[in-house]
Amino acid sequence: MAILEYDGSAYHGWQWQKKKISLQQVFQEALQKIAGIKINVVASGRTDAGVHALAQVVSFRLDTRHSPQTLERALNAHLPDSLVVKKVLIAKENFHAQLNAKKKLYAYFILNDSLPSAFLNRVSWEIHRPLDWKAMKKALKYLKGRHDFKSFQSVGTPVKTSVRTLHKMSLQRVGKGLAGFPKSHPLHFLVHPNLYVILLEANGFLKQMVRNIVGTVVQVGLGKMKPESIQEILKAKDRRKAGIAAPAKGLFLVEVKY
């Protein structure tokens, strides 16, 4: 298995596609150059086009004499700067990056400032109108727990159920530090007095669920919805009742727990 970090800006998501460049394709091609054979790689989840990752977990089978450290260095030598292997580990025989995942932590960054940022525009949603952060925090609280999140599910990958459990959620200003954020991923490169982050941890996420939640909560912050509207949106089980999808560029897969 390996833990990957990537800037998803130039890719059409993780999943391999015939006519568009994907992260899975780039990683598997690098692995093939080292192993000499085609190796299928399974990720903990399919990040969408433009979404980033700090710790995407992938599993694969490779018969090699190389140590994990040697394989790690070899892979990074064959990969572009936008995709980095942070660690290679020997997993248990039956380990599966997707099926064995218990929880996932996502972070969404919002820059709420009157001026744009030349550096943060690739990794955050820039909103130049003032946001009511108190109302947004209140809206998020209605989402905590076990709910049917169908109203926040975009059309796409079919699932048996749209019920998920949102274990943790928070909204905080990055400049004050990231409480509850994994210490191994401090995101020290994201520094701005008006940069905020929404953290969501659940037992699983539906297609574009985080982006749809963030987009809806931002509508609350702009005064277009009331915080209490979240309750009605959940009950409706209708994507049309929720807000817009937030741009992919502000979303990071932070951690996968097993």
C-alpha cells in the first residue's frame, strides 16, 4: 500500500479515463515502469476532477525485492511534482484500501476576503462578500449524526444506500490553528487571516457530498437560506432542494482511517 499526496488541479479525478488524464493512470504507469508489468491500483475513494489529497491511501499487489523505502524513492523519481508518494508500507494480505476504510476526513477551504489571492486561488473557494460564520456553524450542526444525505448526493456512482453518519464537523479560521486536524498534515502553506476551513469526518461520503454541503452552507452564510433549512433539505431527499456545489479546488482528502 502507499499514501499519496497530490494537487488535483491538472487531473480529471482519480479514476482512470480513456481520453482524459487521471491520477490513477499516472500512478499506475509509474508503477509499471518499475515493476515491468501492469498493476491495478485501488484507492480509498474516487476524488473528483480538481480535488486534492494529503493522504490518499492506495493498495496494490507487487512481488518485488525492493524495500518499501526504495520503492518510495523510485516511484517519486517517475512521478510529476503534483503527485507525491509520502510512504510505502507492507499491508496485510487481505488489505483493501476502499473496502477496509472506516472513516474519512475532508477539509474544504474558503477565502473570505475583499481581495483575491494569487496563491490561494488554486486551493480555496474565494468569496468576496462577507459571510455569516455564526449562521453557517449553526447550519452544520443539523448535519451531524446519522442521516439520509440523498439531497446532497450528485448524480453519478450508484450506491445501495444514501444514509451516512457524519461523526465530526467544524468550521474554523485557519489563522488560529486547526483544532482536530491531524498533526502530520498542518497545511502550514495555507496562511491568510481570512482563510477558513470546514472539516467533515464520516463513515463514508456520497458523490460530491462534501461540495454540496459546503455550497449549501455558504448559501446560509450569504443570507439566501436560514440555518434551519438544512432540516427540511435532509427530509426532502431531493438534490434540487440543496444549494450549489462548491468548486472542487477547495476540497482536500485529509485522512483515511482503518
